[in-house]
Amino acid sequence: MKFKAEIDVMPLDALLDPQGKAVTNGMKSIGLPEITGVRVGRHIRLFIDASSMEEAEAKVEEACKKLLANQIMESYTFVLSAE
């Protein structure tokens, strides 16, 4: 079976986010001062060949932990669906 994973990787809340701060400041300069607290992360889409949803989930977890997210500085969430 083929599965699709939609993964979001974000900086941990306890850490500074220079990109998010720059975007927040940019909101003020374009007349949107009510938008605050911007955090900038990454969105990753990938496809997995696996025999079950559980196997696909395990493969996505492994990919996130070993390559896609730096767990010291980032958190991740994902949604898995059958294709």
C-alpha cells in the first residue's frame, strides 16, 4: 500500500525563532500589528510504501527522529493517510 505523510517541523517554543520574529516585525510594517507571535517552521510531504498504516507510521517516526527534525531544537507532528 502507498501512504502519504504531511509533516510539520517547528522550533521548540522555549527557543528563539529569528525568522518568526522578522515576520512578526514585518506584519507591523505592512499594517497588520494585530498579528503577533509568528513561528516559522517547515512542511514536508512524503510517500511511503508499507504493508500497513502502523508500519508506515513507524517509518515516518524513524525518518523524523533520524533526519527530518533536530529534536534538540525542533518538534514535529504528522498526519498519515492512505493514497
